[in-house]
Amino acid sequence: MSIKEGTKFQISQGIQSYFNSAESLTVLSNNGITIQFTLGDGKGYGSMPVEHLDYLLKKSNLSLIPNKRSLLSADHDEEQIG
């Protein structure tokens, strides 16, 4: 998965305590080695290695929150097929 700026993830309840009890995490930058992020509800910011973010995704501790633009384009594609 390519992790781009603005990508938003939901944090599972099991690890929210490690992220200041925030429910979401938004990627600010990705230089290929380190991810910089902000936490939802203004609960802070931080950084982590890309490998650690991949690990959290694999363990389902983070889940991708689709952005509205991708949802709209998926709906539009279905309309054209039908």
C-alpha cells in the first residue's frame, strides 16, 4: 500500500492508549523511511518508521478510512457499468 500525505487511519481501541486516546491518525508526510502524523481531535503528533506503520496495518491495529473523493469515484464507476 502506498501511504500518501492526507491518508487517514482509524486507531483500534486496543492501542488507542499508545496514541493519547486518539481515534484517528492522519499522515502529514512520508519520506520512504519515516511517517509523520497528527492525531485526531488535536491530541498530538508524532512520527514512526514506515515498517512500524505497515506492522500496525497488518495486525489490524490501524484501518484505512477512505476519503470522500475515492468513495464518490467508486459510485460513479458503478453507475457507468449498470
